Amino acid sequence: MSLTLARVNEALLGVGLTPRGAFHPRPEDGVPDVGPAQPAMTLVLAGNAGPSMWEAFNVARDPAVTLIDDWSRDVLEPLALSFSAKAVYPFQKPYLPFQRWAQQAEPCQASPLGMFIHPDYGLWHGYRGGLAFVEHFDLPPPDNRPRACDDCTDQPCLDTCPVNAFKTSGYDVPACVRYLASNDGADCMELGCRARR
């Protein structure tokens, strides 16, 4: 059976990850070689959007003692081996430009909050890794939907945080963490960030 994007996407779904698009890297994109003198011809991104990754993670591991980064390596490395690909991660040094790659792989861009927004997943998505292939896969045409934030002039996402952690100048992580650790932060801890709802 020949290696195709559909086959890789099916394998990602099988381990609880969501296929997050693919692109054909250029040398300036900084995608690591698959092996010595084997440049990556296709990079397939994998991540989460919706509950499937968390369900797979909770079944496979005790979330109290296992880091999501460890689980991500544990599911992507065997796939990379089976496909003769190279697994790459956004959480390992040297840090790779996953956000730049994401913009080439699917229709997403930075929101006023600084997090990437997707036209289908909104702000509730992430990237857990990628698989680099020597094969040049056939890819679907680019998704050129309008940018999700372009028509939003009110920017309510900047006003809903109870401690004003989100500003056009950046994200005040310490203020957010302090609030989440307090009794007042139970709403955001249990129901999720108000700015991302």
C-alpha cells in the first residue's frame, strides 16, 4: 500500500490525534531532514481539536503522573518509525517554528489574544507534533477562507477575562495563574478560559 496523506491522517486519528494539515517545506522553513541527505518533502502536523486527544491520553496514562508531552512522543514516535518518517515536536529544544508551519498547513492566524485561531476550532486547538516525510504527498488545495478575526471589530475576547490577562500588548501569564489558583478562579478552572469560550 502506497503512503498517502489519507493513510497518515487515519493513523493519527487512530492514536487520538487530529490531523492539522500538511505542506511541502522549502529550505527556509526550517523543517529538519528526515535523515542524512534526506530533506523533508512533506510535513504533516498533528494536534488536538476537540476531546479525542484528551480521551486517548486519559485511557493510556494516568494524567496525574504523565506529562502530555511524554504521551505525544509515545504515540508519534511509533508512527514515525512505521512510516520511515521523522517526528518533530513544538516542546523540544531547539524550538521549531510550529506556528509558522501551521499557517502553511491550514487556515489559522494569530488572534488578538496572541493564540492562534482556526475557522472551525476557534481557540480550542493545539499542535502536539509533526511527521516529516521524504515522500512528496499529493495535498488538497489551500483553504483560503477569510481570517476569523478580520471582521470582528469589537474584539470581545479582550474584555471577558476577569483579571484582564489578555491585552493587545500580550498575555499576563502570572495574573492568569494567580486567578486560577484562587477560589475566585474556579469558573475558569472548571469551564475553561472565559476569553476562549
